[in-house]
Amino acid sequence: HSGALLLIDMDNRMAYLSTTGKAIGILTDSRIQEITDEVASYVGDGEYAKGARVFLEKTDEFVNPNITGMLLIALVLAVLVG
């Protein structure tokens, strides 16, 4: 009951993104704008598959953040506080 939908209007070469369930909290309005802006650059040129791939990659970055980087920041903060 959670997910994201990318709709590509091939006639008008536009992309739309819709979310439901937990995806609403993960893909905020600003993140949706970031994703659709990048996807639109490919869709506008007729590169629909590339636009869909960018959607999957960008969405994955938000759903599965870089845990290693977050742990490194936490470690540095712990050392500074200590």
C-alpha cells in the first residue's frame, strides 16, 4: 500500500510523479520536484527509458540513504563532543 508512480506523457513529453503510503513521507515535495526536473530533461528529448532509469536511481537514493556517510558523521560528532 506504499509506493511511487512515474507517469510519462509521451504525447506532451512530460513526467509526473505520484506517491502513496510511506512514500509520501520519504518523497517530499522538494524531492519530487528534484526527481521530476531531472526526469523531464530526458523525457523532453524523447529519451523515455533514460528518464525512467533516472527516476529509479534518484528514488533509490532517497529510500536507501548512504548509511556509511551518516555513521561517519555520527562518529565525528561523538569524537568532538567527547
